[in-house]
Amino acid sequence: MEKKFDSGSIVLFIGVLVLLAAQVLWLAPAPPAIAYSDFQRLLAAHEVDSLVITPTRISGELRSEQAKASLPASDAATFTAGKPPYAFTTIRVADESLPARLAAAGVRYRGALDSSWDSLLLAWIVPLVFFVIVWQFLMRRGGGMRDFMSVGRSRAQVYLQQATGTTFSDIAGIDEAKKELQQIVSFLCHPERYRRLGGKIPKGILIVGAPGTGKTLLAKALAGEAAVPFFSISGSSFVEMFVGVGAARVRDLFEQAQKQAPCIVFIDELDALGKVRGANPVSGNDEREQTLNQLLVEMDGFQPNAGVILLAATNRPETLDPALLRPGRFDRHIAIDRPDLNGRRQILAVHARGVPLAPDVDLEELAARTPGCVGADLANIVNEAALHAAEADHANVSMADFDEAIDRALAGSERKSRVMNAQEKVTIAYHEAGHALVAQSRAHCDPVKKVSMIPRGVAALGYTQQVPTEDRYVLRRSELLDRLDVLIGGRASEELVFGDVSTGAENDLERATTMAWHMVARYGMSERLGLANCADDGAMPKALTGVDGARPAARTAQLIDDEVRRLLSDAHERVMRTLADQRDALDRIAKRLLEREVIEHDELLTLIAGAEPAAVGAAAQPDAAQPAAAPQAPLAAGGASTVTAFAAHVSQRPGPPQ
Ligand code: ADP
Ligand code: ZN
């Protein structure tokens, strides 16, 4: 593969050389220049001949040795030695008497235009054409100038480690991901057991998670646990500027891997290679497409039980080409979230294993002070603290060293903005608690799987995740109303507890409004509007007050607005009542969130049940249709979950009601 790569640069290099040679050889050097006054003198002395006069220059020949000798020494020196005539040139000076004097001197002369064709061609057009070709060549590779500069620097490195030395004990806080990989380990160790029963092991596993959450670590540990070789390569290093190189590398990688089977192949930054094809029409990307196609071909080609397991990591799964995610390719996904409080404590413990800690060090407290930090950050903090202690020549690492390290790690890092102040934390906790409590107290809602106030994604600061118990295609009015309540729950909780509201509910309100609008204008769920479907061409409410060209007649539009508002304010009233009735439970959930950051389904039920048994709660409710702990189907795994997120800022567009 190296040969192909080099031949590309050699072609470029030779092209440049040829161009330079052409410039030197064919653009003959101009003859020596002399002063105009000398020219005049020599003309009068009949010492010049064969003049060619252009608008800017006069060139000709000196007839004799003496003429050359009569020039100032510095000019004379520029002439070549030898016999006359000597070619010379002079810059033309505005001189109206020149023709007369030429005639008087009786020399032959002719006029000419300034530039001759061949010099123009060589000096300008050829290089221009050449550079346009080179430029297009580079752009077509999709790399642009950056790749051009890095020619020869970025070679795809396939790292092969026969033994990674990493095991699952080096990973903490992501137990679910570990558990999922356990099965793969046992397959690699006892393949015959699986083959005998005809079981198929997934070929490709996609690990999704933010940078530094331990994706690479997980892949390495898998290889370490199974004691198989570990191939790793970065997706970005596949994509080089010359067509065919990446594809050849993929072929090569799989060839090597199959020879070493059983083994693990790990592709980091899969998104660099597997972006949706044809997404960028401006700069063609033949090279990336070819590489991606080759990867798909290889994945389809090898036997599922050949013992080669492909792992890939990405933090942007949404940009991947769908072909990569199809069955038989990367069809198994493992998501790694940012670690929660407990996870962070465990990760700190793993990294503090070899570090002598002072008695005052409290990992629990350190974990509490580093919300939003990922494994890599925590590893870095432990390391910084150890370095700090070593600098001061201390015997062990104290809490003061950790303080310093945390400050240093958080300073200047983007995550600083993620470290919320106390008031923000309380706001988010109550907001999410509101969503969760309302969701659990409505009969027609999906059960809450998880409530979290760990930053997730770009915008969300906290979120409540509901998992449906089954696939749904038709929703009843009562179900939609309950969903409306859940969306309003966050905002209402803030209102109830603080008597004040925050910006965090923007997305909730947007979704609630859209849902209410659909109920009124499309689903015929409002008595006042009746069965009319008032939405022509699926127009969405940009804002209820906005004048929207696609909206129906003004009177109907007014009616729709009124009904939407009524639905929302009714929901708000219901939710406020629910929350006020269960204020104790709300407080308990919020408090636990502040302590633990994450609450899972079972714990949430316990918290809600807490001091207020379900039967009493239901009896105390004036709205008897909504018992405190509604009977709900047991929690199902998988399925498309609904996430109600508390957003830092929201740029999502309203979607259809779920
Ligand atoms: P990613 O591939 O997701 O960007 P890495 O696997 O390269 O992250 O993690 C970088 C380093 O961070 C690891 O080498 C390890 O020291 C530390 N780390 C990350 N996650 C964990 C974890 N869950 N447990 C222990 N250490 C971790
Ligand atoms: Zn919310």
C-alpha cells in the first residue's frame, strides 16, 4: 500500500520539476541592459544595429568591441565575453525625437509587441493550468489543503497488541457495557460451544459515547479478558488523499486479522470513515466512499464465527451511514453514558489504586465535586494530584492536592460551564422530579426508567426517560392528555416549589404546545371545534400567535388558539394539583436526585410510595381518576423511549406528538 501512496506524490513532484525546467530552458534570459543615455550615444556613433522596438523596450546589437568597452564597467561586465555583435537591451524612455535620430543614424529597426506568445504561455498559462489541475485533484480527494500539507505525515497505523494487559477490572462505572461484552469474551474463549449450537455471534459492535468515557478502554479490556490479539486503527487515518489507499488498508487489515483469528479489531472514530455517503456534494469524497464500501464488503465477507470481532467507537452515531448499522454489520450497540456519582467514585478508586492516599482523602466527596466529568477527566485528576504531591515532595497524596487538580482540570475546560451552581442544581432536580412524579401518577403513561441530572448530549442538563411497554400506533385522547401532563410536570414543579420559573422548560412547552395543537386541529379532540380537521397541508404552529399563511380562516384560527390554550391551562391545573398533593414525594425525589444524580425505576417507586401509601394518596385526591401510584405495566427493556430533557438551550424543532 505504501507504493501507491508514494507514486502519487512522485507524480506531483515530477510535474513541478518539469514546469521549473520549462521556465528555465525556454524563457531565454533577457540580454544585458544598458542605460538609455549610453544607447543614445552609441546610436549617434553608429555602433548599434538590428533594433527591435517595443512599447517598453529597445533591444539590438552592439557592433563592436569598443562600443562595449565604452560602457560603464558595471554594465560592460554583464555582457558575455566573445566576438561582437553583442545583444543588448534598454528600457525605453519617452523620446519623441527617436525616429528622427534612428533615421539619421541609418540603422535598420522594426517595431514589435511587448510579449511574445511562447513566453506568455510558459510564464502564465501553463502554471495556471497545472495548479488548477493539482487543486482539483486535491479537492476531489475530499481532503483539501490540510491533507496536502500532511502528506507523508499521517500514515494509517495499525497497532497490533498481542496482549493488551487491560482487563475489566481496569474499568469502573460502566457495568452495563461490561456485562454486554462478557458474552463476547466467553465466545472467544469457547467458540466450539457456540458453533455447536449454531449460535451466531455479532460481527460488529458499535460503542457509542462521549470522548473519554472509556470506549477504547472497553475494547482493549475485551481483548485482554479473552487473551486475543488486539488490532486498532483510527477511522480518520483510513481516509487519505489518494484514491484506493484507504480501501487497500481496509483489505489489508482484514487479511491480517483473519490470519490472527480469534482477535479483536477496533476502529476508533468510525464517523470519520462512515459518514453518510454523498452528504457533501461540493468536495467529492470518492476516497471515503471507496473505503467505506470496502469495509462493508469485508464485513459481509467474513464468516460470523470466524473469530474476528469488529468493534468500533463513535460519539456521533447519527452521522453514520445507515448501511453500517444494518443487520450483519454494526447491529449491536453499546451506549456509554457519562458516569454518575457512584460511577465516578468507582473510576476514581480504580485510578487511585497505585497512588498512596492520605487519610483525609474522600473519594465520595471528590466524585460529588466532579459532575459531568468522564473517565478520562477523572484519570487526569488523579494523575495531576499525584504530580502535585510529588512536586511538594509529600509522602502521599492529600485532599489539598486533589483540590488543586480539580481546579486545574476544570479551569479552561468547556466543562467548567457544566458545573452548575447550587441554585441551578436544585432547579433541575425539582424540574425532573416533577416530570417523573407526574409520569408515575398517570394511568396511561409509560413507566419512568430513569431520572437523571447528569449532563447529557450538548444541550440537556437533566432528563427523564420513559420506556414504553410496547409499540404504539394509535393513541387515545386520555393518553395524549397524560403525556401533556408529563411535559408540563417539570415547569409546574418549579412553580410550585420556588414560586418562580426558569428557562429550562422551553423544549417541554414547545412539545406540549405542538401536541395540544395536533389534538385540536388534526385529531378532532376538542368539543368546540368538533370533528373538523383544520390543518391544511400539515402546517405546524410556528407560534400560536404568529400569523401563518397556511392557517385556516381567522375565526377558526382563533378558536384553535383558544382551545390549545385551554388544553394547556387545564393540564397545568391538573398537574399543579397532583404535585401539591404529593409534595412529600416530590421533595423526596428531588432530594435523592441531588444526592445521587440518577434515580432508576425501582428506587423511584420506593420514593413515591415512601411515607404516603398508594391507597391513602388516591383517597386524598379530589381528582379520583388519577390515583397516586397508577397501575402500570412492568417495565420493558428496549423500545423507543421518550426523553423529557431539561435543556440549557434548545434548538430542536417541534416534532409530531409522540
Ligand atoms: P474514549 O475512547 O471513549 O475516548 P478512552 O477509552 O481512550 O476514551 O479513555 C481514556 C482514558 O480514560 C482511559 O485510558 C482510562 O484511563 C480513563 N477511563 C475512561 N473511562 C474509564 C472507566 N470507565 N474506568 C476507568 N478508567 C476510565
Ligand atoms: Zn423538562
